Amino acid sequence: MKVAIVGVAQTKYESNKIDQTYMELTFEVVKKLHNQLGITNDDVGSVITGSNDFTDGRTIANMAVQDGVGSVRKSESRVSGDGAFAYVYAAMRVLSQEYDTVLVVSHSKCSEGDQCLINNSIFDPFYQRHLGLDQISSAGLMANMYMSKYGITEEQAAKVVVKNRKNAFNNPYAHIQKEITVDDVLKSPMLAYPLKELDLPPYSDGAVAMLLANEETAKKLTDTPVWLRGYANCTDAYYLGNRNMTDLIALELAAKEAYKMAGISDPIKDIDVAEVSENFSAHELMIYEALGFCGKGEGGKFIDSGETQMGGKIPVNPSGGVLSSNVAMANGLIRVAEVAEQLTGKAGKRQIPDAKTGLAYGMNGICSQGNCVLIFGGD
Amino acid sequence: MVRQKGEFQIRWKTDLPYRWAIGKLAVKYFEELKKRKIMGSKCPKCGKMYMPPRGVCADCFVEMTVDDMVELSRKGTLMGFTVVNYPFVDPNTGAMRPFPYGYVICQLDGADTYLMHFCDEIDHTKFKIGQRVEAVFCDELPKDHESYRPELKGDIYDIPFIRLLKDEEV
């Protein structure tokens, strides 16, 4: 059994999308996808959505997008978490042979809520929440521990931001399209040492949709299906103090398993493009290490080598990544969509020539707790 | 949320109250904290010492009970730090919290896991990973200190912060 991505659609990512509710955002991408594929809602067997209740401000928030995703009086389910996991859920529905096609949609209007308070609510209310820890301060702790252990400099971390912002310039969907220099990053206001304002992502609103299909249906819908070749997920301890904080061990385990399934022995050689969910500058360096693009502690040297830039051996985040468009909880599905665009040659100015195998990494929780690694291949 | 030009807003405020059970280990932790004791929980199988105490050892998938709780040192080692320098709504009060303030992640002597807490140091150049730190109790502070309380109450503010120990104190 095989499962293909047969089409993807994205909104423009930006903050304060005040003209659309989040249901209307999902409608925009689903309608776009229907038109692109020449299908109607009747051609969709089942719908999976991915979102976060606290960001949407409603419980069982998927119930509020049914009109927009076309799931009224239809089979529907949802992942409360990152969109990469919603992709997996949808792929399983196709692989179960119960449905020929499954629509997967992920949305977020994270600029509408206080992301610091929403992320603070991840922490337990007995020992940790009162401290006010959130996605920025916990990232500061992790960056400090990682960078100190391996001697990574703030300049090396800043290079990640410079690269991703430069790439975002080529992505019409990207939120922040402004090139910056290492100096700009280093001189931006310190928010949580060693992380400065530009080491951290914006808060973006948007939605992404894709249609998955079995082999037979995929052939009818597209000439360029994108096949799932490998998958694994792995979760680290809930309590930050129970992790080592200097290495993304759960991601490392997930990557090994996904590589095994996809038959990847040398990721740098075997993977043509990677789209990863980097939640702060140094995080992307940690991701390089966990994905085996370089050795442990060598993330800094690896960004220095330039191999993750557009012309490098393994371009990472040609889309501009999360540092350019942070649609929290949709980020993972955006990574999958971007890999699909690359493997079908539809990535426009951000296209990696001849990309045949791509990796998408989605995560949720504080400091990469939940990790999902997906390997895709074109025909 | 800042009101955008021409934006139509409907505003309301709702309390969403919970009465969370904190579990027997946390009750014991706070009872002992009031007696100036910092307790962790030790896995009866692998011996890993959890601080703060947890009910399950994730490594062994084994339950830990109040009988597995052991007193730890108030001193430990600094593993990481950050200094928060952005406006933040205090989740305890709903009001803006003054900033900057320090956070540390440290390993108390005898513990195998890390504790995150406030630190009274706000100059990032003063922290050194690997240096010695100490939990400060509220009644030991000068009376005019904002975190001073004359007695321990068995809540999280009994230890208002971790302090960095000076070389001569180690």
C-alpha cells in the first residue's frame, strides 16, 4: 500500500488576518485545492484537521472549522497538536484502505492570542507554571545549555536566521520577507539570553491543506504524486528538567527510524531538501545534529560550511522556515507542503533543482518534546 | 491585544476555574518544604532521583509513592540560565510582571533531574555553568526584600529563588 500527496494549497502567512476567521482561512485553502485538482467536496473521503484548542480559544476547536474544511456530515477527525501529526493520521486513513482520498488541513491564528500565556499553560500548574516559563524563556534555557556545551557562538546561531530570511524572500507565502545581516541579529534587543528578538520567530496566521490518495486514485488526480517513504515519531519527557536539553534525543531516535524505513543510509547524500520546524536560531543547529546532517556539537561548523544554504549539499528550509512564518501548530504540515512543492518542481524561485527526496520535520510541545520525521519521494 | 484601526471588537472576560488535584507526592513535597526540607522521589527500581518528585519513573515505568521520597540538599550545580527581558503577563496575578528577571536550571545535590527556578541575578555575564547554587528560603531574606516572608507556608514561594554562590561561599 502506498499513500500519495496529490495536491497542496497554502494561504499567505501574516499576522492580524482580521478579514478572515480561522474557519474562513481553512475554506480559502480547501477551495483553492479543489479548484487546482478539479474536484468537489464529494471527491473527499474523509477529513483530518490539526490545530490547538488554546490558540483557537475553543475546546474541540475542530468542531468550529467543519464548514470551511467541508466535513459537515462527513467522516472527520483531528489531531490536537502539530500538523505533521495530522498528516500521519490522514495517511493512516488512506493506508487503512477505508478511504481513497483524505483531506488534511491545519490552521492557526496565533497572532490573535497571547502566545506566551498559551505556551505557559503547557507547564504543570504545581511546580512550573507560576514561574511564567514560556516558549521564549525555555528556548533561552535550551539555547544557553546547547551553545555552552558545544561552544556554539551567537554569530553561528544568527547565520541560521540570515539564511532563512534570505530564503523567505523567494517564498510568496512567507510572512517576514526582509533580508537581514548577522549584525542585525546580534544587535537586536536581547529577549532571553542568549536569544535576541531576531533569533525568534514572528507570530503568523494562515492555513495549509493537502489531499492524500491511494495509488490508483492518485494516478487519476495528478502526474506528479509525492509518496511517503519513511516515517517515525518520538516524544521526549514532559518535564524539561527530565531531558538533557543539550541534544534533541527524541528527534534523533525518530530520524533513525524514519531513515531505516526509507532506506536512507547517508542523509546528506540521500536527501535533496529538508524543511524543518526551527523554533529559534540555535534550534536549527540542534536539528542538523539530531538528523545526522553533521556530528554532535558540530551544528555551528555546519552552518559555517554553507551546506544548508540554497546551493549547498542539503538545503534546509528553502521556504524560510518557522523563523520567517510561524503558524504555530500548522508549521509541520507547512513543512510537508513545502517538501511536496519541491518534489513536484512547483517551488518557483525557491526550487531546489532536481529534488527527488525530501525530509519534513514537525514538532510540538516545549523545546521539541514531540517529534515527527517524514521522508517523501517523487515519482 | 492592541486594537487595529477600523477593527470591530467584542470584549469580555471569563474566569475558567479549576480545582486541580496535585497528588500525594506534591502534598508531601509542600508539607516538607514548610519544614525547610526539599524532597525528591527515588525510583525503587533504578534509583533515579526525581526533583521535583514525580509519581512515575518514565525510564522504568514504575510507580513512586511518598515512601520513595528522600530529602535533598538545598545546594546544587548550575546547568543553564537565561535572563528574561520582555514584558510578560504573570500567570499568577494576570498583571504585568516587572522585568528583567533570571531563570536557572540546576541540579540539586543528590538529584538526577534538573529544577527550573527564578534567580535573583539579572546580569547574564555573572552566571557560569557548572558553578554552585543554593535555594534561598523566604524567611532568611532581609525583612525589606520583596520576597521576604516571616515564616514558611508550604507553597512555592517558600523558596522564592535560587542564588549563585560566590567562590568564597563554596
